Amino acid sequence: MRLSSVGYVTRDGFRNIWRNKIMSIASISTVAISLFLLGCVWLFVANVNHMVVNVESELEINAYVKQDLPREASEALAKEIGTLEGVSSVEFIPKEEGILLLENRFGTEADLAGTVGENNPLPDMIQMKALDPDMVPALAEKVSALEGIETVRYGQGMVEKLLKTAAWVERAGLIGLICISVAAVFLISTSIRLTVFSRRDEITIMRLVGATNWYIRWPFLIEGLLVGFFGAFLAVAILFLGYNKLAESLMTTMSFIPVMKDNTMLLVLGRNILLYGAGLGIVGSFLSVFRYLRV
Amino acid sequence: MIQFFNVNKVYDAEVRVEALKDVNLQIENGEFIFLVGPSGAGKSTLTKLIIREEIASSGQVLADGKSLARMKQRDIPFYRRRIGFVFQDFRLLMTRTVYENVAFAAEAVEMSAAEVRQRVPMVLDMMGIGDKRNAYPHQLSGGQQQRLGIARAMVNNPTMIIADEPTGNLDPETSGEIMRIFNAINRRGTTVIIATHDKDMVNQMRKRVIALKEGRVIRDEKNGGYHHEA
């Protein structure tokens, strides 16, 4: 196709949207809503994952050693734990140190160590960190099965709950996305079918003067592409503005929630949404062009 | 050159219609031909076979010796660029200006923007509507609208013009003007085929007349007239 023809068909694509304003607006809005939902789900899941990784204590497992175990045996146990798969670091905290940590947690005024003296009731503790929050439950189970370990404590299911929620949201989001994408494709293809109908005289003339099939089809495909793209653009704009506003207000009001403030992540998300929107548009227009456009 | 050899065309819709029966014809380059006959005689079908809108049910239609039925789908648009088509109802794009109506056809065959700018005013001047380039079709008289229709057919420099009842919607005086335009086009070497009911016109022009009746060619004569049987 000649360069000037590229200009003609692109101009006609824009003209199609303009002529068919109401349907175009409906299709653009549907694409925008569906992709906005997609973006929300994606941001939520990304934030949950980010939270899980960032809440460091969630990676931590504390194993309490049996009171009657000799010190050397406890230390050996700590070494053994260090060799387990999925452990990133391990630290042996003897009970003398443990009481000081406890003291710190209560504040400086208490003199716990002095009060209990030789009768320190705390057990020795082995504190380890997992490489990955997913591994925490399995690792805890493995450690608790070791000879000489009394009990094991970790995030008490918080990690699992968070991950489960994220997985559930992801799945629900995916199903929602599929349904709404189908609706968007259907609406785009209906919109283009209407344009094909309203331009039937032009199509007849083009065919008779000898326009190639692709020359006739291109404006409709471009129309679909643009509808998808505009919808996606709208979704991205709302997501960017909305997310930044939300992140700011969360940071000031609920600073304990570690919200992601990562521009590259947003840019990647924006790019993917734009591509997805354009893809929806092309699929929608292909369906109409090859069904209703007799060339 | 267009040749018809034993051409039959049957439309097999709900009712079976034999639109053309055993048609044999030869149309030389540069000829001026009137296709005459009552409605339903097969005039439109014959033009549709020439522009490869339809394919013969049996027999052969050849263009410059090549079978149109066997023409590849992707070659059809390029074949049609050699033919200009003029409609009875003009088929103008009402939301576009005179200039845009013609430019539209030129762009459709992927003429460069520079060529479009050069060709369009030229054919508009040739049809005598150069001063109307910014007007919309509804602002033109019937005769001017048909001139615009012819300008659109001519812009791609076709070797053949086919017109289906081009004066059907026009008064006799305007029809005469339109015929003079076709005559001028023909004198430049372009083949002209006109399907018409217009008895006076045909009798006045004394060109080759092909008369159809119930799908058959009942008369084919040079310098003919519109006889009563047709």
C-alpha cells in the first residue's frame, strides 16, 4: 500500500468513529471499564505480593528448644536448621539473650534479667528466616518435627491468608476480565457493523472503481483499533490518577500498610493495558469486517 | 475487447430466473453501444457480467481474451480500474463535496495525493462543473449530479465506461447534454456502453444498438435505432 493510501485509510478510520459517535462512545466506555477493572485487580494483587514480601516478620520463624536440651545440642540444632532448604538465615538466641530482648520490648524500666536471675524460665530460641513467604508453613512444619524442638511459631496463618486472598482476587478478576472482554469485543463488532451498514454506498462505489479488498477493510480495522486504544487510554489515565491519589492518602492515614509507589510498575501496567485494549479492538473489528463486509 | 460466447445466466434464488440466454457478442475497443430492451430483458445482468459482479452460469465472457470467470479474486479490483461505472441514481456521497466525491474514487484506487490534486480538477473542468467543486451534491441540478457521476467514473482514466440508465432520472434536454458528454468521451477512444430505455436518444445518436428481450439478443446492428419490438 502506498504511503498516501495509509493516510486515506487512517483518515477514514477516524471519520468512521466520528460518524458513529454514540456507538463509538459506548464501545470506548465498555473497553475503558473492563480495562480499568483489569488494572485494579492487577494493582491489588501486586500490592498484596509486595506487602507479603515486605512484612519481614512474616518470613520469620521462631523455634523454641526443649528446656532440658544441653546448650551444645541446641547450637548443633541451629546449625542443622541452617542447612535446610528454603532457609535464608538462622540465628541462635540463648535464653540469657532472650530475656534481654523481652526486656527491651517491655521498655527500659523493667529489670527482668535481674529479677529472674538464675531461674530464667525462657527456653533457648532458634530464629530463622525463609527465602520465600510461600515456604514458611512447610519449613515450620519441618523444623517442629526435629528432635529437641518444643514448639515453632510463625505468622500464624497471616501469610497464608494474604496469599489466599490475592490468589482468589486474581482468579475472580480473571473470570470477570474474560466476561467483560467478550462484552467489549461484541460491542466493538456491533459498532463496526453499523459503520459498515452506514457506509454501504461508499463500499459499493469503492468496489466498482476497483479498490482492493484490503483498502476497503482497513478503515474498519483502524476504527476498531482506535476504539480499543481510546478505551484503554481512558482506563490507564483513571488508574494512574486514582492510584496515585489512593496511595498518597493511604500513606498518610494508614502508614502501616506498605503501598507500592513504583512508577516503572505503573508504566508497564499502562503499556500492557494499551496493548490489550488495541487487541480487543482489532479482534472486534475483524469479526465484523469478515462477517458483514462483502468485498 | 469484450466477447460473450454462448453465455447463459440463471439466478437461482427462490424463483429460478433465466436472465440471459445464449448470448453471443463482441464489443471492440472504442465502440459506442446502446443496450436496449424493456425492464427485465437482461441489460443489467449483461453489464454485471462485464464488470465481473456476476459470473456466467455457462458459456464464456472474455476481456482481452482472458476468461473473467477464471480471473483470480485478487486481480478483480485491478480489472475494474479499467472500467468506469455510471448509475441511474448517481450514487453520490451526499455528505461530501463535489471535489471529495471524485477524489474518493481516485483515492480508492490508491492514486497518490499529488495525482489526486491534479486529476480531480481536470475531470471536473472536463464535465463543466469545475466551479462547483466546493458545493454539495444536493446543491446541484440533476444534470450536474450526473456529470459529477461521470466525472467520478472518468477520474481513474478507464478504457471503458458503462452506464446503467444514465438519463433515466433526467429531462430530455439534460439527457441530450449528458449524451453529448458520452459522445465526447467516446471520441477520445474510450469504449462506451449505455443501457437505456430512452428511445429518442437512441434514434438520434445512430450508434450500434444491441436489443435484448427476455434474456436473448434479438437485434444487433450498427447505426441502429430503437425499434418497436424492443
